[in-house]
Amino acid sequence: MAFENKLIQQRIEKAKILKDAGYNPYANDNARSTTIKKYLYVNSDIEEKENKRDEKRHYCVSGRIKFFRMMGKASFIKIEDESGMLQIYVARDNLAEGFYNDFFKKHFEVGDIVEVGGFPFITGQGELSLHATEVKMLTKAISPLPEKFHGVTDKEIRYRKRYLDLIMNNDARKTFTIRSRVISLTRHFFENKGFLEVETPMMHPIPGGANAKPFVTHHNALGIDRYLRIAPELYLKRLIVGGFEAVFEINRNFRNEGMDATHNPEFTSIEFYWAYKNYKDLIEITKEYFRYLFEHLSLPTILPYGDLEINFDKFSEIPLLESLVTIGEVPPEIIKDKKSIVEYLSARNFPVKAEMTLGQLQGELFDAFVEKKLINPTFITEYPVEISPLARRSDKNLDVTERFELFIAGREISNAFSELNDPVDQYERFKAQVENKDAGDDEAHEMDEDFIEALSYGMAPCAGQGIGMDRLVMLLTNEHSIRDVLLFPAMKPIINEEKVSDEDALI
RNA sequence: GUCUUGUUAGCUCAGCUGGUAGAGCACGUCACUUUUAAUGAUGUGGCCGAUGGUUCGAAUCCAUCACAGGACACCA
């Protein structure tokens, strides 16, 4: 990176002039005495003071210059720190002799980070401002900021240079603040419930806990490959075996799959496991969790999401088969007959493989006709056994599992079930998965004998749940791309053609 | 993966059926001591994403590639 751009050259020159005059353009000592938000709050009484000012008060604030309005012998600038924006009045005669004309006017500009000392007053237009008596450069910005009114709108720039997005777009800052709050509230919610936060390996000898393609990396010292985890599930269950009765982990999972508006190669989820509980208890704690989030985020329970309106007061619960009929409008007489389902799906342009099991076909019906219609939060329960390899069978109906998925705005937000704790059954299910893998399904689960051995010591009956945090944040912030809730979403590298040819030349 | 729309100054965008590259903001110079996207005057700034092709002539037409956005299919 060469600073060859003319605008950058100009600004480097300005920094140099300041430096030569004894004003360090990257000053290390600063005297900030308050944030902008506090300044505005503390001085909200200036309205009542004589001349709407109080020269006895003195504050020192700092921030980035966002607006610069120069009017001859005086200027208005607006500076912004994390807490807010403040207008500063800078007049020649209030600064040290010559500083305004020789330095401030010429070498301070939008983008620079400055420190300003002075007293509070209210302008003729009625804005609480700061009357500067000292101005100091803290950091000279040598790249110009994007346009002050439109900011950056180019999605590519916003994702690749998130810092610019954060400088220019208040909404972006707000979204990531909410994201941080959601993670923090989630942690507190489960801690308050007596859950223990744990950290399990991110590098797995056998990728497990989900059906997905893993990233592979290599451990040099051991001379073996490791897999970035696709889910923490099997390690968290080992902890239930070990006697912890309520554990959770909030962290990243990695899946070597496609990217789109709802998928990033690394994403954040919470998984929690709860001994002596079942999936019914999970439904209750999920509702409670949402109430907790909404209360602490001060969100209204009816939230807009794009063109939709989601009522977070209305959680409903419906078994999968019933939803096919009442929501999907699938004729009730066909939903337990493989042949009829295949015909029904094919006739509506949903091709299915002939060898699918009844449970798989019911799942296809659900995906085709029900999922997108689930706008208000809906727990779909009683999933077919065939599509729930890690879930415990229902005692009342052996064809279905004690499982639910939570759908909001037509998207899956959470997956949960009473856990399978019969080691022999689990062994058989892994074996079936291995057969699928040998048959070419590269997302099928691998045999994990170490996990089977753990189960063989006895895992207390328990229920476990995963919630996709990125998608949850999308719902709460009305964002429609996962990239808008990830600070640094995965992007393809930009190939620098000059560099490529340089490297070629070396070879 | 498929389809589709983009890529022009630091940023936001014009540029019609091919004929020497435009605006606003920013920046430079000048004026202005209460402005609110300050204002007025004036000036600098571009290999029009890359590579080929068609043409006397390409930002514009065609092809390929790269990156991005959107939609659809699969996975959280």
C-alpha cells in the first residue's frame, strides 16, 4: 500500500506541518474529562444561565471531526465520540495567538480526531455546544472520510472495511451494540438459572454433533489433522455424564459450506444441556428466555421484520403432522402414505428421491408447505425419528421423537430435544450414519467411539437445545443478511493483479 | 451451484441509440465571528473492475474473467 493518492499526500503534508511546528499529529497525552453524552446531560441547565453560557465551567472532550463549517474568523465543527455528537464553536480570538489562522483553519479537517477544551453555551439556533478555548490534534486521519451526507452505502465497502461503516453509519453501530447485549443477556439468563458456562474444544479429532462438512487443519507437533468443530454437542454431553447438571457454551461453529444471506462459514450459537429435564421444559425456558431478552432490551413485543410483523407474545405449539394439515393445507388422508406424498410433492414441482422414508417425506412436506408460513414464534414438535438421529423417542409414539424446532419469520431459530442416552442405540445410529457416509453422503456423522464410551457410563436423562445467535440478532435488529450482524463477515479475497505478476516474476 | 443486476474521481451518483469524461460532497485558493448537509466565487482531481473482440472510433456493443448485491435450490 503506497499512499499515492493525492488527497492522502495532502493530508500527510498537513500532519508534517503540524509536527514541524511542535504539535504532534499523533499525540499520546490527552486530557479528556468527560464523554459527549455526559457533557450534554450535565450542561442541560445552561438554558437558564445568563447569556445562555457558563464560562466558569470547563470541560475537555474528544472525538472525530464529522462536520467542519468554516466562516472566516470562527468555525463550527461537530465532533463525535462513542457516546454522541457535539457541536464546537471555535473562534480565532479564543485560541492561542496565530493557532486558528496558521493551524486550525488550514490543517484540521473532517476525519481528524481532536481534543477540545472550553465552556458550555447555547448558540443562536438553540443548540447546546462547547465554546472552545483549546483545540488539539490527537490523531491526523490521512485518508478522507466518505461523503458526509450519504456516507458509505456500497455493501462491499461496508463489509470489507467495517471500521468505515461504523464511523459513518449510526445504525451499524446500533446493530452491533444490540448484538453484544443479546450475547451478554443470554449469558446472564442461563447463569441466573444455575447453568455453568463451559468451554469445549474448537479443534476436534472427529467432527460431530451435526451433519455438515468440516474445515480441516493440521497439528504439526502431533502430525495429525484436526477439524474445526461443527457443533459442541458431544463434548457438552460428556460433561452431563461427568455430573454437571446444567451447562452452556456460547461460541463459534465452523461449517465448510456455502455462503448466503443466512449462512456464514463461522457462526455463533448457544448450546445448553439440562439434566433431569425434557423437551417440554425446554419450551418453557425458551419462552422465558425471549421474555427476558425483550424486557432487558426494552423492545416492544410486536416487532417489524421487513414486511412482516412478528408478535413475540404469541408462542404457539403444534405437532409436525398436524401443522402439515392445518398450516400447510396438505390433505390429511395422504400424510401417512409414502406413495401419496411422493405424488403430491412431484405434482407441485418438489422432486423427491423415491427411496426416502415416510419420516423424511413428511419433513419434505413441512419444508415445502409449512416452514415459510410460520411467522409468529411456533414450536413444531413430534419430529419423525428418521430425521432426528440424536433425539430420544417419544414413549407414547415410537415413530416420533421428543423434539421441537422453533420457527420465527419463516426461519428455523432453534432446535431442541430430549437427548438420546442409550449407548447401544446411539452406537447403532452412528453405524447407520457411517453407512450413509460410505454410500457417498459426505455430511453424514462419523463414528465417535469415545463418545459412545462416555454414554456407556450413564448420562442422566437430559434435554439439550441450540439457538443460532446470528439469526436471533437478525430478527431483533430487523436485518436481513447475516453479514449485517457479523462485524467481519467472510468475504472472498481481492486478488491484486500487480502482486500476482510480481510473485510470478520471482519464480 | 443456477439465474439476475451492478462495478465511472476519496465518497454518493449521472453519462440515451458508439464520436475528446460530468455533477454534488470532500480537497486547494479567496471572502465571511452563531452555522446546522453553512454560504458565495474559483480551481485541481479519472487507464470508466480486468482481459480480449467488433469498429475509422468503445465508459457505451459482444465474449471471458474477477468481485459484490439480490432471487432460487441445499445446509444452522
